[in-house]
Amino acid sequence: MRQKNAPMPTLSTAEIIRYSRHILLPEVGLAGQQKLKAASVLIVGTGGLGSPIALYLAAAGVGRIGLVDYDVVDSSNLQRQIIHGESRLGSPKVESARARMLDVNPHIQVDVYNEPFTSKNAFRIAEPYDLIMDGTDNFPARYLINDLCVLTDKPYIYGSISCFDGQISVFHAENGPCYRCVFPKPPAPELALSGGAAGTLGVLPGTIGTIQAAEAIKVLLGIGKPLIGKLMLYSALDMSFDFITLRKNPKCPVCGNHPKITALINYEEFCGLPARSHEKGSAGEEWDISATELAKRLEQGNDLYLVDVREPRELEISQLKGAKLIPLGQLASRLEELDSTKEIILICKAGVRSAYALGILTGAGFCKVKNLKGGLNAWAQTVDASLPVY
């Protein structure tokens, strides 16, 4: 973060040539481009939204960009996460993104944080940056980013996507509402899923992420009218843009007149989700069963009750013989269909939805429950190669 009254960085001849189309804009000019070089932005998530955000902020000449993610590049990402490529499969996403950004613009600094973004490290990671970009796909992360931004007086450039729809806003409690003012309560746990569970039109994150990048540049330069106090709704199917006026909630627990939240909290607990390992597709060692262990127990004839919590359309891609289909969104209302006398094994695509399902069952009093770690994708990779990984 640039210190007040610190001298503006100068631009080299090569940079002036590179940014000439910016400098020609009266709203930007040479001074504005120097502001961008002096600016620092943290991007949480380097997937669908993070890809266009990172590429365009790098190309625009934002001088310091931080990337937070702890995932690796998978082939299923490449349909929409355009910062990554085939040559980077298996690489940490932050390293893959960093290499591409520096290829686009070697004049910038890119910091990488190959770790989960949590209440324990959020202040440390965010401290050097002027604003935070939301490239996440889950509600606990959004509430964490929001509260962090309110407590540190940083703008929060919000974006979310699902299927064919997207949302964008700029939350800055000093000048307007925060995320909690608009969404005081998280959705039901069975609805708090990432885009990987619902599907995403490949170009959608490009549309939303690019607009987020534009909003960040406007905020950094102090130009135009950022989406503070407005929520933009976009539908790719209808090609429609709608705007909702947002108002600050004086009773907001974090930015209201009498805030109750003065420190970062446990956001998975706040969203009603089970405490989970940050290892992908895991519900924690106590609750997990590996694909190889499940295969062994099935071969031994163990009396297990398999429950697949995916959507019916996913059965066309892969399925485990003998598993009962109960989509996650219906699970809480269909508990009476489960056989509590048997050990229940919960199954989904990658172990994420089944980990949430495990929280629903244990909260309802079921004790003999396990999560198939890594889901059917792990089964395909270690037990039955005839099943596709998707």
C-alpha cells in the first residue's frame, strides 16, 4: 500500500508506449497511469473470476497484485479459467497465473499466497493492498472479505456467478453499504455451493470479471461512478443488465451505528457449514473414507448405505452402482428415507457437496456417516478408470 505523500512512481519510456492508449484518455492521463503503477490490489481466487481480473489489471499496469489460492490447475478449469493452460495442469493456480501475468506485463510485481484465505491469515495477507477483489465461489469467503474490508477500510469489489447469471457491486462501508447490509444472513447450507456443483457458462466469468476489473480501475483512479450503492444483475441468456439500489443498514452488525462484529469470526460456522479440512474434497480425517478403502469394504461385503447427493443429470456422466440418489437440496427433507442402522457413505462429484451433506446428517443426529474423499473423481482416478473425471 502506497504511503500518503509518497512520491508518485515514474514511467519508463517502454511503459509510456505500453500504456499510451490509457494516457490518451483525459480521465486517466500520465498522472492516472502513475496512480495505477503506485496502486496495489489483492485478488482472492484465481479461477473463473480471478482469471480476467488478474489479466486485465496486469495489462492495465496496476503496480502490485497479490494472488491468493490453494488449488491446482485441473483440465476441468480450462473451459472458463482462461489465465491457465494445458502446460500448467497440476501446477498451483497462483504460480500459473503469476507466470501468465508477467508474460502480459513484466513491469508489474505479482505476489503469490498459495494457502487458504482464512480468519487467521487474512489481515496479514491483505495489509499491503489498497483494495480486495472477490474471485471466490463460496459464501464464507465473501463474508470474510467483507468484514476484513470494513475493519480495514478497504473497498471490496464483489462479483459472483452461477450458471448463466452474475452479480457485481462495490462495497465500501465508508461511502455506502457493505455486503452484510445487503445479505445479512447466508443462504441455507445446502444452497451454499460453489459453481462446480451447478455448472457455469464458460464465458460468464469473463463478462463479470472484466467488469470487476473496470470497477477496480475506476476506484483506484477516482473516476466515473463506481457501483457503490448499486447491485448489477446480469443474465447471459437474456443478455440483460439490471440495477438494484442498495442502502446502508444502520443496524448492520459490522458497519452499522453499533457494530457487534469487531474481529474476524469463524465464517464456515456462521454459514452453517461443517468445519472442513482445506484439503480439496475432504470433510476432515475423522469423517473421510478414501476411494480405495470404500472399494475394499464393498468387496468384502460390508453392509454400507451409499447416498449420491449430486443432481440427476450428473448420473449420465458417472455413477456408483447401488447408490441412492438424493440431491443435496432435497436431503434435509428426505432424511426419513435413509437407513440409520447402516453406515452411510455420502458421494458426490469431488467430495465438496458430500462434505456439506455430512454436516446436515450429523446435525440431524446421524452418527455413522462418512464422506467419500475426493468424490467420484477420486474413485475414477484410483479404483475404476472407466469412469470419466469431470
